[in-house]
Amino acid sequence: MVKKTKKETTEQEAQAVGEPGGEEKDDDLVARLEEAEKKAAENYDKYVRAVAELENYRKRAAREKTDAIAYGNEALIRDVLPIIDSLDRATEHACKAADMGAFKEGFKLVKDQLLCCLGKHGVETIEAVGTDFNPQLHDAMLQVESGEEGHSKVVEEFEKGYLLRGRLLKPAKVSVGRASARGNTIDKDKSALID
């Protein structure tokens, strides 16, 4: 086998291009190249559009987030405004009314209207009096001596506590019962006598 030099191989390729079948190969290569360039241009156009859409999405999401923060409480505020109107009317009538009972009743109605409005938005009150003391829901202000049945139970509520859809907004401020010291010594004396 004879090894061909570089010059000989390039001459043979040049002759092949000069042959009639060589032009068809060139036309085929040119067509394939044009098709690849067209596909590359389409892909680049798709890429540019996708980047633009992503940037528009980011801007829109940021604007919606800003609007949600700025106007997120709009529904709550719309529901509270009539309550303010009711308070204005109650204040107006209180100055003119001689019957304090009617004023108290009107004030209670406004309070109920406010609690109803808050309830519509997921706020609920924590029922504390008579329940076991729960440090996650109650804030103990003081301890009061009570019988055995009142040990670690909420005896009195100073301020109501509130939950928002199960999450603590404000703990209830309460007083908690404890067993009296005198009651404990009596129980100890009784147990000593039994032994």
C-alpha cells in the first residue's frame, strides 16, 4: 500500500469537486447549512422571547407582591368602617340621651358588630375562665388561692386573648388558681392519721 501525500489528496478532492456529482454535494451542503442557520435563528428568537417573558413575570410578581402588602387589609378595613360609623352615632346619641341603659345597649351592639367583623376574617376569642391554664394561650398575671377543683385553672380573665385562624395573636391575661397552703396541710394531717 502506497501512502499518499497531502498534496495528492487535495488534488484528488479538487478533481472530485470538479466532477458533476460534486456540485450536487455542494448544493446539498449549502441547503443543509441554510436550514441549520434558519433553525438556529428560530431557536435564538425563542430564547430571546423566553428571557423577555421571564423578566416580565418577575416585574409583574414584584408589583403584585407590593400591591398585596399595600392593599392586603382592604377587605378588613371596609368591614371596620361601618363600625366606626356606628361608634360616631353612639357618641352623638350619648351626648343627647338621658337614658344610660340605652347607651350601654348601643355600645354592646357596636362591640358585637366588631367581633362579628373580626370573626369573618378568621379572628376568634380564646375562652379562658374555667379552663386549664395553658401557657401557650394564657398570660398569668397572678395566682389566686382556690379549692382543689380550681388548681391550675383560670379563675378570672383581665383581658381577652385572640387567635387568627388558629395562630395566637394575643394571649389572654388571666389569674390562675392554686391550692391553698392551709388546705394542703390539712390533707397531710389526714394522711398522717390514716397511717
